[in-house]
Amino acid sequence: MTKSSIFAISDLHIGDRRFLYNSFLSTLSNLKKDPDVIVICGDLVAGRGVYHDQELHSIIVPYQVAAATAILGDLRNSFPGTRIILISGNHDRGGDGSDLTELTYRYARSEGIPAEYSGTEAILSVGKTNIFFHHGFGYSRFSPHAPAYLSHITLKYLTLLERGIRIHRFCHGHTHWLSHSMFFSNFIVDSLGGFQAFMKATECLSPMSPPGGLLYEPEGVSVVLPNEKDLKRELRSNLEERNHRLYAKLCHSLGVSPRVI
């Protein structure tokens, strides 16, 4: 599928007490025109059982799905002609192993929100550039792309090439490290920022870790960030208290009454 513009974001972690909702909205407001496609590259929700004591930091799974569905509805209203494609990440798991991104997709469809679910990956094109979108994995203090991840996508690149599919760029989330245009072997690797405050909120102001996304157009790739004032104001606020109210409001909009654990 060839499109003239694709906006990629990742790692919203809806349901977590540190969700940067205002920075998410600020980032969207800085798009100069509606993209043809918005891709959410995993970790749409906070999930359950991903790390120790996670239940202390997030609302329970059904309300994560409801809140995420409401936000997808708002996204659809803001960009009525834009396709919204969902990709699963490592956080998009319930305690029973269910795929929460797929559940959100199904709930959204039942509410008349035409989002699309693409499993763990999607191949989309802008002009003559084929882009492989997925969540990614691994961690490195020195690079947004872990060595094991680079080995993995090299094999993926070769496998797809044998099938006649030439990938020019790989775009992933997971690391919350906003970066683009790293040339590696025969392709380019990009990574997306996350919309979840770190334990040390000031880390979100570092050059490596701002929230934000990447806009792919035939002319090239550009970074889309929230307004700095909006980000700083949000990081200074009581995120936990604000998000409790936010999630209640979002869930009530769908007729769901959440409780926070």
C-alpha cells in the first residue's frame, strides 16, 4: 500500500499513571496536515504482569482497553480521513496472555471506530520507500537499537528480500528513544519516542528521550515533537492524580465505570 504520508508513534502506555496525555495531544497538534495513515507501533496500553508490581502503577486491564478505545475515538474525530493502524507491543498483554491491542481494536470496531489491527508488524510504502513498522525489542544505553535487535531485523530483511520484498527502512518503538536515519547495512533504522514519563521525569527532557513521533513523506522523514512548554508543564504536574481523573472520564464516555488499583 502506497501512501503520501505516514505518521508513526509508539508507547502510549494508556492506563499507566505516568501517561503523558497532554504531550500526546500537543504532538498531534503540531502535524501541519492530516497524514494518510497513523501507525501506533505497540504498547498502546500499559498491560499487566509485564514487570514486578506493575499493578501498583496502572488501572486494571478492562479499563485500560476502554480508555484506549476512547482515545482512538478522539483520534478518529481529529483525523477523520486518516487510517489508524494498530500494532502489538510487549506491554499489550493481559495477565491471561490476551493481546490487549487486538481487544482494543475489537472494542473500537464495536463502537464504530474504524481502526485496523495489523498483528505484530506492518509493511507500508511512502512513494518508493517500503517501511517495516513493528514494536521492536532489546535495550542499550548507548544506542536506540540494541545489537540483538539489529541482528533480528537483518535476518528479517534478508528473508523478505528472498520473497521479493525490498525493505528500505525499519521503524520501531519500545526503547522510547526518538531517533531516525541510522544507516545500517542495506537499510535505515528509525526509533520512536514514548508518551510515558520516566521515573525521573527530567529524563523526558533529554535529547535522547523526548516523547514524539516520525512523519514519513516522499520528501523525507521529520520529527514531530510536543511543544516544549506543554511537556514541561505536564512533567511538573501531579500525573498520577490527573491520570486517575482522565481515565475515569474516558471510561465514562463509553459507559464504563473504572476503579484504580
